[in-house]
Amino acid sequence: LLSNKNQATSARFIPMIKILKHVRALDPLSGSDAVSFHIECLLFSVANDVYSGSACQYIAQILRALSGFTPAKAAASALRTPCRDRALFASNEWAPDEYARFHAAVQRWSRLADRANAASDSSDAISAWQDLLGQDYFPVAPE
């Protein structure tokens, strides 16, 4: 199912999983509130057409979509794992307080991605992407 989703998103789904896990690891405020499986399930639920455009565009679009999936919407959703064997937001799966902390982190990340994409100056864009992805990304001067 994950391979099919990756193919349907022009090979952007699996890289987005890696990006979100990377960003989660960098953000001390997101803690362990989103295990890898939960991130994969959440990204699996994002519509394929949101995974469009350049990496800069689809990262921001996906983070924006996840920002709109508030804890209240998650709790009211019937969102299931890709295999449909269990509910993602059941209290014994992704607890409401854990998702709320993760969602707050996603909102911060979304603002950074939007700031990077809106920057009119390349150094401002690089700085915003580095704030999101870490200082090892987007060197100011090519090596």
C-alpha cells in the first residue's frame, strides 16, 4: 500500500515520510508524540494531489494540510491505518494529548515552510529552510 501511494504521488510520499521524521527529530517540542508508524499513516491519508510541485512546494502544502487537521478533527475522524485494521486516533493508538502536541509542532513547521516559500530573497529562504530542516541543509555557498 505504501509503495502504491508513493507511485500515485510521483515518488513524493516516501521522501515526505523521511522529511517529517527528520523534522520531528530536530524539534525538541514534538518529543515522542508521533511514532514513525503514526506519521506514515497520517501522510498516507493526505490526498495525492497535495503531493504536487517542487519539493519546496509539496513540503509546504502537506504541512499546511496537516495543520488543518486539528486535534478536534482527528478525534472526530474515522481515520484508519492504511491496512484499515485499526483506528489511528483511538486512545490506545495515537492518544489525543500526544496528537495535540504533534499538531502544534506541525503548525510551527508549516509556518517555517510558508515563510521559506514566500521569501523574496534567497538568503531569507535558505535561513527559513534551515530553521525547519537544520543547519546542514541548503548551504549558502555551494561546496
